[in-house]
Amino acid sequence: MPAKLYRPQPSRVRATLYISADVLDEARNAAVHLAGNPLRMTLAKLADAALRAELERLKREFNDGKDFPQRADDLRGGRPIAA
């Protein structure tokens, strides 16, 4: 049996945000339905994958496929910044 390779996991942080109740309900349903083998899906894994996919799309569409510049400050809570 081949030895398992050690793959360090990226650091994880807790994030609090508001999303539509129907989106959260559907995501929870998907996570429960897909919790077994082979995916072992969790709500955190689903959210992480969805954010990564959307960030890639936004980079391609709005930033020539490049990473967005590092922000100088943390985001402030409250109403969105008007464009």
C-alpha cells in the first residue's frame, strides 16, 4: 500500500455574512444530500468552492484574468459603497 502524502490544508477562518434564505436552504439541502461518499460535502466546502468559482469568473470578466489587487484596509460593514 503506498504511503499517503501529507498535504497541508489552507488556513481557514470564520466569516459571518448574510445571504438569501432560499440560497442557504438549498445549499444546506445539497450538503446533506452529498455528505456521504464520494464527496463528503459540507456547507463550508460548498461555500468555499462557490466563492472560488465566482472569483475566477470575476477575474476573467473584469480583471484580465489576474488576481485582484490586495486591499489596503478591511471591508467596513454597512451599506455598499456607491459606484
